[in-house]
Amino acid sequence: MASDIMVFVEYKDGNIRKVSLELLTKGQELAKKDGATLYAVIIGFQIQEVAESARAYADKTIIVDNESLNEYRYDTYVSVLEQLVKKYQPSFIFSGSTVTGKDLFPRLAARLNVSIVSDAVGIDFSDNRLKVKKPLYGGKVISWLSFKEGVSPLITFRPNSFSVEKLSLSGEIVEEKIDIFKDQKFNVLSVNKGGIEKVDLQEADFIICGGRGMKGPENFQVLEEIANIMGGRVGASRAVVDSKWREYDDQVGKSGKTVSPKLYIGCGVSGALHHTMGMDTSKIIVAVNKDPNAPIFNYADYGIVDDLFNVLPLLKQELAKSKQDI
Ligand SMILES: Cc1cc2nc3c(=O)[nH]c(=O)nc-3n(C[C@H](O)[C@H](O)[C@H](O)COP(=O)(O)OP(=O)(O)OC[C@H]3O[C@@H](n4cnc5c(N)ncnc54)[C@H](O)[C@@H]3O)c2cc1C
């Protein structure tokens, strides 16, 4: 039997998030190999525009459009997804390992009583078997997991695990009318969205991350300038966030965000395990640290042993020049 795949699609301002496009691209590739159906699931209010974009990737785009789904709440979203999974019976259910995915999918797994693989970074389909790549022990071990016959796992993938291709299918859109369960035990009083519109940290291709070695919040200006030149984002270690130099939204690591950009530059970051767990799958890692024994150099593809206050102005100058030359 073909292994149908369902992708939970996230979107922002009417546009599908990059991580969901990655999963739709990969999901379509896998489904095509197996003669299976790729379902895109979109939940929210007034989501026709998003559904139209998803049609290019999915064989079937299932939408649940209801005013009570306007803001994300785990109770309502879990109840909708639970019913859709039971109805369509996909073999695999994917989500990005995003803030929402991390909140939603473990709850959904418990509700459906199925296994979950979280924070996966790759997938392979060969010999009629799907295998999922997942780092363990802070990235020190890479495991490949496969599933027993009849198990339909939920899998969350780190953003930037797959590339996005522009597909041009014209899949069907199916609107489902579903009873939405709302837990009366709590209410969302307000939602505070971040003030400045920044590239999402988890989806950024370029991250320049400052650690305690940056010495103070005022010195992050040069990191902002470099991030602007590169169209990326500034990240921070927990030491920096705990010192209130940067917001929690910028934190990379175990208790922050897991990132996997094409290029990560750590400046004055020591490379403690709780930090590297959140960035060690970055495609290229560069470290700037004045201590040649800093653990971050064990992860770095390129290391600069120097005072970051010497290095950063030069780095900014060179990056600006190379951008002009392109
Ligand atoms: C449960 C738990 C969860 C955690 N979660 C996270 C997390 O999500 N993210 C995270 O980052 N941490 C996390 N931590 C904390 C983590 O263990 C480290 O304490 C933290 O990452 C250290 O931050 P840092 O590298 O900025 O600071 P430090 O370890 O103090 O390192 C500063 C570095 O800057 C270098 N430096 C200083 N001055 C200069 C200079 N002028 N030029 C160049 N280099 C210089 C130093 O050589 C040093 O290596 C967690 C800890 C626990 C217990």
C-alpha cells in the first residue's frame, strides 16, 4: 500500500512559511516515488490564499477555515488535526520543528497514541522503507530510524533540512467542516507579537551569533549591520539573553531555538553543549574567539583565534565589498 504523507502547513501574512515549503517539496518527492498522495493541511481563518499557494505542491490541500481558528491554540488545532488524521489515515505526518510544531505535535501524538520523532534533519526512502535522520546526544551521534509496519509516526523536521523547489501542480482543495473542541479551562487574553519585523531565526540562511564575549548590548550593532548586509539574523547565547542584552527570541540552543542556517558565525561564544545542540547542523560554522581552546572550535569549519573587536569591523567591510561585487 502506498504511504500517504500529510504535512501541517504553517503560514505568516498569507504566505506559506519556508519550512513548510521545504516539507511540501520533500513530501511530494517521496510521495511521487511511492505512488502515494501528499496532503497539505491548512488550519485558520480566511485561508483561501494560502490554500491556493499550497495547491502547487500537494495532491490534496485540506483546509479547515473557521473564525475560532484565527489564532493558534493547541486545544483547537489538536482537535482538528486529530480528526483529519483519523479520516485520511496518512502513513506519515510532518511538521516543522518550529515553536508551533514543538507545541502541537507531541500533544497530537499523545492524542493519537502514536510515536513521534522530533527535530529530525533528513529522510530517505529506499527498499520501500522510510528512514528518518535524527541527531542524538547534542549532535554527537547521528541515528537513522525506521518504523515497524503499521506505525504511522509524527515527525518534526528542523527548518533548513531540505531545499525548496518551485512546483506547479494544481492539486485539489478540499474544505472540511469539523467540530472544533475548545478547552474551557483557559482563555487567551492577548497575543503580543514581536515589534520589529525580522527574518525568522529558524529560517534564516545566515546567522551571526553573539556570546558573552561581545561584552555588552551596544556592541551588537555591528552584528546587526553584518546581518543586514547578508539578509540574515542576529542570534545570541543564553548568557547574553540572561544578561538582557538581547531578547529571548534571538536565543540559539537547547532552551532557545534550534537553527540550521547555511552559514553560522559565532562571535565570543564558547560553544557550551547547551548552545551547540541548537546550531551544530548548520551547513558551515565559523567561530571567532580569542581562546584557541574554546569548545566552539571543535564544531567550526573555519576558526579565527583573535579578539572579535579586531575581526568584526574587517568582516563587515569584506562582506559589504563582496556583496557589491555580486
Ligand atoms: C538547562 C540549560 C539550558 C541551557 N540552554 C542554553 C541555550 O539554549 N543556549 C545557550 O547558548 N546556552 C544555554 N545554556 C547555557 C550554556 O551552558 C552556557 O553557559 C552558555 O551557552 C555560555 O554562553 P557564552 O558562550 O556566550 O558565554 P561564555 O561561556 O562565557 O563564553 C564567552 C566566550 O567569549 C570569548 N571571548 C571573550 N572576549 C572575547 C573577545 N574580545 N574576542 C573573542 N572572544 C572573546 C571567551 O573566550 C569565551 O569562550 C543552558 C544551560 C543549561 C544548564
